[in-house]
Amino acid sequence: MYSADNYVLVCGPSGFSETCKILLAELNYNYKTFLGMPNKYPEVPTNWLGRIHRWNPYIVMWANILFIMLIIWLYSRGEIGLGGRFCVEGFINERNSTSYAYRLVKDPRWSFGSVPPVEGCNADPWIGQLISWILYVPHQLAQWWIMYKAQQEKPKYQEGWRWFNWWMLYVNSFFMVLKLVTNAFTYNAMSSHLPLWFGQGTVFNIMLIVLAMQVPVRGMCCGACSRGCKVGGKQCSKGTYWTEMAFFMRKYHGYYMAFGVTNDWYYHPLEATPGHLTGICNDLLIFWQCICIYTPAHRNKWWCIACEFMVTLHGPLIALGRGGGAGMFGFGFAVVFMCSGQWGLPLNKATRAMLFALFMGLLLGNYGLGWSRKFGNEPVSWADMNEIVRIPSLYYIVMALYIVLYMCLRWIRLIKNKGAQVVLSILGCSIAMSFGFVPFVFIVGTD
């Protein structure tokens, strides 16, 4: 009757779960949680890999990321269409519209970037589409469920992994392997169903959420207004609105982050172009963030900056593959990093001055010497330098809309009915996320 096997730890009122864990641990009971995970896990092995992990866990994660990227590169060694086995649509297609380039076509005349094989195109798109959705839906729901159950326990940040970290690792690893295997045989992904604006808006919202929830740390721009701008009314002067919004996002941002990165993982076929590989690397970095929830690794400043900065490489490399616009994306995202990202790092004034000098040198060299090309395959010039403000402007305009919407919906927290509060909060968040999608509907169209 008193065997530890008879006890299963279940969820209860706020703080109940953690208190029970402490009591059962003191009594030396090897209890199990609701998902059946034990309370104690073996220590990291004491072999050379274990010692490296204890010294710096990020080395192990970087090794895994690079290994996965190597597998993807070996699919095709950089040749579009997984080594020419598939006929890929390209940015210019028979519908004469802007769409996601890496989708299968049956007509070899529209094959992009590779020579169609003699026996014809390997195009059986519906199988790849179906497999992508079959993998995506349970992967997404499992992540959300684990996050929800973990959040109910109100855990503190600690070094050791708990059941939710292990289950996030198991779930993500399992579905990632399935994606890697099926991609080699089917190619197609959810981009065959979902429009380009949806894929771009999904990722754009991830970056917007990070920018908004880091305002109390990094400020609005270059460290300014982190705790208010000392102008306007009392709430604006003290920065009450955006501080409240930032803390709300910090508490619940994981649900959208999991949606954004998982959707992006299944949206794209795993091509091995430089643009794709940097995007895949970005996805893997964010997946690691999801795995390491409630551990110090999750909020390590340098790791978080690596997640954010990767888009500064990914954007221009994708543009180069498309034939132009690398300067707009590369320097546009670099401006965001200079105005926001770097201010979350413990850098001294000399280092910030060096970063600014490097940025200005590359900027002047690019537009003065025509290093990159604009759309139309013509070299950029001084007249094109205005393009670098488009992406930062979009960032700050949408973030301003976030703040205005939050100001309008602050009253939701005063509602007594918990169910109504949750429903209205989800509705408000959905409206806020739509701000990140709408610009791309007008930029790339609805195809």
C-alpha cells in the first residue's frame, strides 16, 4: 500500500504540484507525474561528451544543428530540387504571380535552378502535402500540451531538466527525424497549400514578439525609453503600457513561438541552398529554445541574439537566390539589430562603436561601389540606399500597433469570469498577430 508505485503526482491548485514534489522527494518516493515521467533522471554521463555538456551545453547543441544541416546538404549538395530529382517551380511561374519558389511542377519548362532529368519530372505533390500535414498537426498539438501542463506547475528556472524539457526533446526529435526522412522522397511541404504571405508573416511575428517583449531591457531604440520616455501622460511617461505588454508576452509567447517555428519547419522543403540552410539553422535554434523552457539556457542573452541575428544572414541569402534585394534585407535587418538587438548584450561603448563603424563601412561600400544588386539585376547605387529603412519601419509600425491594441484591451484583465478572460485574450492576441500578416498580403499578393 505504501509502495511508491502506488503514487501518481497530478495537477492541483496553484503551487500544489510543487509542494507535493518537495514532500514526496523528502520521503524518498520515486513518484511519477501525470505524463508518467519519473521525478529523477540520471546525471549527464561522465564521459567526454557529458563533460563538454556540463562545461557548455551550447557546444553540444551547435554540434547537433551542424550535423542536421550536413544531412540536409548531403541530400543534394546544394543543387536545387534535391540534386535535380524534382522539378521546382521557381519565383517566376506559369501563373505569372509571386509565390513560394520551391514547389513541384509537372511541366519541365518551368523548372527553376536545375536541369530536369531525362525521364521527366518527379512530381507527385499530393503525397508530400498529405505527409506534411499528418506530421505537423500532432507535432504542434503535442508541443502546446506540454507547454500548457508545464505552465500549470508554475516552475522556477533551474539548471536541471524536468519532465517537460525531456518530453519537448523527445517530441521534437521524433518529428524532426520523420521530416528529414520523408522530405528525401516526397519533397513537397505545406507551402503547396499555404500562400507565401502566410509563411513570411508567421516568421515576421516571431521577430516582432521578441522585439516587443525586450523593450524593458533594450529600450525602444538604442536603449532609450526602456522604462518610459518621460513624455506624455503618467502611463506613457513611466512606460507602463509597454512594460505590461512585455511581461504578458514573456508569460505566453511560447505558444506562438512553437506555432511559428513548427509551421515554418513544415512549410519549406529541406533544400540545401545557402538561404535555406541559414533558415533551417534559425528554426533549429528556436526549437532548442522550446526544449529548454524554464532553464537558464532559454534566456541566455547570446543564444537569444543568435536566434535573432540569423535572419540577418538568411534574408539577404534568400534575396541573392531570387536575383536581387540583398541590400534591402541584409542592411534592413542589420539596422534592427543595431537599434534593438545589440542593446540586450553586455557590450561596452568601444565595442558598440566598432559595430557601428563596421556597419557604416559595409553600408557605404555596398551602395557606393554597387556590391549588391537590386531587383532587375542592376547594381545598387546611392539612390537605392533608402531601401534599408523599409524593414525597420515595418517592425516599428507593427510594434506600435501592438502597443495601441494592448492599451485598448487592458480592461480584459479586470474581468472576473476566467473563461471569458481567456477567450477575449486569445481573440486580442489573434488580432495582434494579424498585424504581422497583413503587410505581406499587400507585398506579395494572395496567391
